[in-house]
Amino acid sequence: MAQRGSPFVEWLAEKLGRIPGPRRGPSGPVSQGPARPGPTGPVPSRPGALPVFTADFSSPEQWVAGRSWAYPRGGPTNPGDNKLDHLCPDAEFSRDGVFRASRRSDGYWDTGLLTTEGSEDGFMVRTGDVLEARVRLPAEIGAWPAIWTWRDGGNEIDVFEYHPDNPDLLELTNHVRGGQRYFTDPAIAPGAWVDLRVEFRMRSVVWWVNGVRVFADNRGVGWFWRAYLIVNLSVCAGAYHPAPEPSVDSMSYEVAYLRVYRS
């Protein structure tokens, strides 16, 4: 018999119309004040469930620093994606959960990136998994933080992307089957703490922000999807979002925790 939370049950529930479609969150003026305390956290999927993956960013067994095959030849640069990144393996750029970027003299920025791809553990999220994370958004124009997935030139789901020039907006995207939401809310702001939750369902990827369900794409990832995790801070080159001001030499964002639950 299919278990509660299995891909088949998810599919059947959606076919029966029990899973609602996208709904918009509130909008309003954006606070530009100092960083605020974080919200209470996402709604748990299964109270008492233990995660199958708890991020320890300091662990070389879990994470590889400063290299990703999502970048041409594994990095360190990716100008074709409008990035000024020069991936940096130094621990100070990512290993404490604070992802940093620092201006270089050659026009690039040393940036922090961690991925499970190529690590000893080689952890991958897969269909049916639920990811929860808490992040502190950056304040500097040009910062481009993200948590996302990647494998074999694709399999990309963006848990979130953020650009401080759109201060109240998170980008939530399914690149596997197509689906995107620009979610706006006054609780999203430079320096704010935000709780994120993504359910990687077969027929619908579902995003929660600060405990509120904000988007179900009704596309999903399919039966056999799996992908590595990437957490990083990129720097915009200016084509789609403004590049950093000349007076800015550093920027950062923080990931307080990242966990994955499995049925």
C-alpha cells in the first residue's frame, strides 16, 4: 500500500484537487531599517520527523568549496551568466555559513560557493524530499544569493534567488519543467531573516515563505529527479540587475540552517 507522503499519494491528491494552486502574499511598503529578528519558522511537514541531511558547512565530507559544474569547466568564473564571480575555496568565504564576496583588482569578485557535487558524501535531493532553510538576506546592491539544485547540466530548482534592487521580492523557479513566481512581501527586505521551505513533489514543486504557502507550480520534478545542492553568493555584472557601487568592496548573506526531510 502506498504510504502517506509517497509520490503516488502526492499525485493522487493533486488529481483530486486537494492541493490548491498559487496564491499571492501580501504586499506593501518595504522596511529599509536594520536587520530584524527571524520569523518563527516554516510549518513542519511531519512533526517529529528527523532530517536525512543537516548541513554542516564546515564539513569537507558534505560540501566542496569554490568549484561547481554549474559553472563553465567547473569555474571559477561565469561571465556568460552575467556574474562577476571568481569562485574562492577559502574557508572564510563560506565554511561558517556566512557566504561572502570580496572585490578583486581584476574586476571580478572572490565569492563563496558550496556544493554537495563531488563531495565524499555526494548527497542529492530527490523526488518527495522537503528542504527547509533560514537565510539572512544581503543588503548590498549587486548581491545575488541563492540556494539551488544542479546535476548533469540541468535538474535546477531555485529554492530562492534575491536581488536587493528588488528589495521585497524573492524569485522562486522550477527550471526542470518550467514554472516561476516572483513573490513579494514586506517581510522580505535587505538584512531580513527569511524562513524557506520547498517540497520537491512529482507533480508540483511547492514553496513556503515564513510559514505561508506562496506558490505551487503544478509542474513538479517527475518520478526520478535527483540533484545536488548548491549554496552561494554571486555578484551581478549589471545586465539584468545593477552591479555593485564602486564604493562597495564586500558583501555577505547568511544561512542559519539547511535541512532535508525524506518520506
